[in-house]
Amino acid sequence: MEKIEFQSSNIKCGGCVSSVENGLSEIAGVTKVTVDIPSNKVTVEGSSIDKAVIEAKLAELGYPVQ
């Protein structure tokens, strides 16, 4: 099980959290997504996670990695 943390911008509310969690959960290998609003930290857990794919999806959702 891998665990990767990202700093992302624009995460300000529960709707943002849902958008990030739902969007990243669609990616193959991702088993858990945790979002912390105060720190803008997104933690992704799973197996064979491609960091570039996660970063691209976050940008597509409107929450680019800082």
C-alpha cells in the first residue's frame, strides 16, 4: 500500500472535498482519499499509484498541486 501526499490549492469547503475525493477515487489503484481543508493537503492511498496521473486529475478538477 502506497501513501502519497499533495499540497493543492483552492480547497475551501465540503463541496471541494467531495469533488476531490470522488474524482481521485475513479483512478485505478486508488483505495482511499483524504482531504484536509486547513492545510490544503490531499492524501492518496492505494497500490501502483501514478503521481503524475493524480496531479493531472487534481488540475482538471480545479485544484492544482502547489
